[in-house]
Amino acid sequence: MKFLCVPCDKPMTMMSVSPPDRGSLSVVYGCPDCGYEMAMLTNAHETQMVSSLGVKVGSPKAVEAGASKCPFSAMIAPKAEETANGVRWTAEASARMDSVPEFVRPMARSGIEKFAEESGYREIDLKVLDEARARFGM
Amino acid sequence: MKSYHDIAGDGGSRIAEQVEAGREKIARALSGVRHRVAIGSGKGGVGKSTLTRALASALTARGLTVAILDADLNGPTQARMSGLAGAVPVPGPEGLALPRSSDGVRVFSIGEMVPESQALEFASVAAGDAHTWRATKEFAVLGELLGSIAWGRLDVLLFDLPPGAERTAQFVDFLGAETTLVLVTIPSDVSRGVVARSAAAVSKSPCRVAGYVQNMSGYLCPDCGEVKPLFPESDGVPLDLPLLGRVPFDPALASACDRGEPFASRPIAEVADRLVAFLETPR
């Protein structure tokens, strides 16, 4: 989607993206010539359609700031670095989980934590991840 | 006044750029995969998933490296049939590593992580209107999976498709022109009719259709070893596709799938032989 400043006949540039509020996304555009600003406010259906493409609206900076929600969050409680059972994730192991698709991540984390608990580990590091891979035949 | 195409870029949303980046990531991840084979039908309950699993075993037995992506996110069965329920994928240095069944087939299935007592749910800001966005979301999820899994060198990547003639065409479109489609039917006219419709739906796709498998083509009696009719034979609905083989209903196969154990049979091995021959034929 593009916006055009009709009086100037100039494409408007994206200024900012606000995180979704009750399903609505606020995207501000401005005209580089006259400085006129306008906001596009989406309804929940429009927000969800774009979200369903697996993309994040805006500049790379805006994208990094506005992390999307896991679609499985309704099924699995969010995990802190230390789980309810006291199993901790090292920074390196946690960082490796970032390569897991967002929707799979909570489920994969739960499975790995279960493996760690059953194996008697209190901390999940890269070595434990490697052991889990071996256990599951990878 | 300028029109849309007079303005370079995409207005700052970066959506087109991200979609393209996603496609490139998928292409990189699948670069070591020799053959992509989608097993579909259009008709539900004809044994697509069972046949996918059995074909994977038969191909592996030929020394081929095989993986399965269970693309039926809402009715995943490959985890159970591969004995991998609870075996979660784990990230490695090269990407997401997949659990391996006892016969060496790597499998991704939502069923590895979501218990059978739970349905697949996506959180949404447009709750109650899932019919407007759910299919888009599912394809985005599959795309992210394809690009994130460390497929490595594979001879065959099998896709177990969900039912639906139009869905079959959508999946083939999504998986790209390099994909080979195998359709599965049972002998009934009802099933053959749906499969004929699926074949028509994919006819404009650049993918290749290897042919169809007639599943449940009789009943293999465990007592006398004879194949007896299960459905009335009928040629009322012609399928203008090569027949890759007839696979009789076999209680031993059904039982092996329930237990998550590999299964081999001569009819499935013959289907595998014909499929391999087709895959090795230049496009």
C-alpha cells in the first residue's frame, strides 16, 4: 500500500508504526514536501490479514521493536528464562531458539525443558540441546 | 496525479520485501532437496497420510534419504505413524533439526508437539473471523517452517497434504513448479470424482502429476492371503492419469501406523518403484 500527497503529487513516507492496540495498527505517513501527516488506522480484520502473511509492517527498526505475538500463546503459557520447574536457559541456548519459527518455539521449548528435567539437568545450554538432538535421532 | 506504479518501492511497509526474502530463504533451505513430492487427493479418508508414511519407508529401503513434512496442520498424523509423538524439533547450528523415525525418515508434524487431545489454535486480533485469514496464516507458517528446517541433502521430501480439491491446488501452487504431485483415491466413484476434480484444479499448475494410486483396492485377507473386493469396481469416472499402483487394504498396515512402526509391502514397493522412475524422468 502506498500513499500519495495529492496537492504535491509526491509519495508519502512512513513515519512510524505503533504496536497494535485492541487489534488496530496505527501507521503515520508524511509528505516530504509539504510536511502534511496522516495516519492509517486499521481494523482488526485488516491487521490480522497482514499479520497472517507472516510479515511485520514498517522499517527494519520498527520491525525489531514490534515483535509479533506467538499464535500458540493461547495454548502454552509464556516462558521466562527460568521455568516454573526451575530449569534455566543459558543465553547461548536461548539465542539458538531464536532460529526456531515463532509459532513452534514455545512448543519446542516445552519439549526441550521436559527432556532436561527427565535427564536431571537444571540448566539448558548448547550441550543439552545437542543431547536432545541425539535423543530424538537427529 | 501519480498512479501506484509511478511510485518506486512499496510505501515503506516492507511487506513485499519480506515476502520475497521469505521465498529466498525457502529456496536456500530446499536447495539440497532433489525431489519434492506432494501426496494429495482432494478426498478425505482415502489414506493419503498412511500411503505417505509407507512410501517414505519404501523409498528409504531403496537407500534414498527421505523426509516428510506433514502439511495437514489441523489433522496431523505423521508424528503418531512415525512413532515420534513428543519428539520435538531442536535447533542446531544449521537450523531446526527434525526427529528421525526408527527407519531413518526425518519428520516434521505438528502432532510431535500438540497432543491429540488439543486442536491447533492461532491467536488472532480478529477472533471469530478465522475464515478470512486462517488459510493465509497456515501457508505463512508452512513457509516459515520450510525455510527454517535444516533439510540438508535429501533425495525426496514428501508433503502430506490436507484434503480438499481446491486446497490441493493451493498447496501445489505454494510448493512451486519443482513439485511432483501424486493423487490418491479409493475405487469408489465418489472418490474418483473428487480426485478427477483435483486433477482438473491442478491442470494449470506448472507442477508435474506423476499419477494416482488406487488405495484400499480390495482387502488383503490375513487368513487366506487373497485380495477380495472392498468396493464395487467401476470405471464410471475416468481418471486421465497414469496408475502408479493398486494398494489393497491391509490390517497389518493400519496396525503398524497406529503403533508408529515402519511397514513394508509389495504393492507399496511397486508404487515406490514407479514413482522413482517418474522422478528420474527429465521434465
